[in-house]
Amino acid sequence: MTQDARFQDGDDAPLRLMAQDARDLQVLASLAQDAVFPITEMTYAKRQHRFALLLNRFRWEDSPAAARTGRPFERVRSLLVFETVLSVRSQNLDRGDTAAVLSLLSVGFTPSDQGGAVEIVLSGGGVVLLEVEAIEVTLTDVSRPYRANSGQAPAHTI
């Protein structure tokens, strides 16, 4: 019987990071890259001005150690939460397809006079656009790491 990895195995603590400017957001985006999640795990709480994604995040921060020691690569459940969200729009996403599983490819920010726009690019050409007053984003691991199903690190081709 296989056993899931534990935080103690890698001497790592769960991530709990905050972004308050574009440079911080790039760091969070790099850690969330290649996260996968069901389309049903995207939530916009309009009254709270909050947009959240519950992700199965690839643990990029652990991948060099896993590769070096021959240990399996890991994923962890994480919350990626955007505050001060004024509106949410999406393109090329069928919200009615509740079986759809998406992959987060990138997160970018374009400033404006009223705050800015966060662009979340997803697999299959999907995009989520958030109009925000300011960058206020958190990335928080909410589970113990577990072995990545594929056993491999995500690979990108140009």
C-alpha cells in the first residue's frame, strides 16, 4: 500500500503567501502554474468582492529535491484567493460542463487608473478576467502534499 507524502518528509511547511503588487503576483503565479482543478471549484462571492480557486497545485518548490532524491513529485490542495474584485468575466469556458478539469497556465496583471485587471489563463484557451481595485491575493496550502498522479513534473512545449 502506498502512503501519501507528508510535510515532515520534506521539512517543508505549507505555503501561506500574500501578493500586494505585480512582482508579488508573479511569484504566486509561478507557484500556481500547472495547478489543476474542476471548473466547479471557481467561486465569485460578489458581496465580499472575492474570487477563489481551489487548486491541486504542483509543488514546484519541492520538485528539485524530489528529482534529486528520486522521490515522487507532489501536489497539494491550495486556495488562490483574490480580494477587492469588482467584476468577473470569462472567455471560452463552458460553466455548464461540470465535469471539466482545467489547468492554470498563467496569471498576469494590467494596471489601470481604477486598479487593474487580473488575467487568469487556463488550458484549452479559457480565460478569467478579474477587474480589481488593487492586488490583494493569497495562496494558501490547505492539505498535506500527495503524490502527483502522473508521477511526473508538468512539461511545457513551445
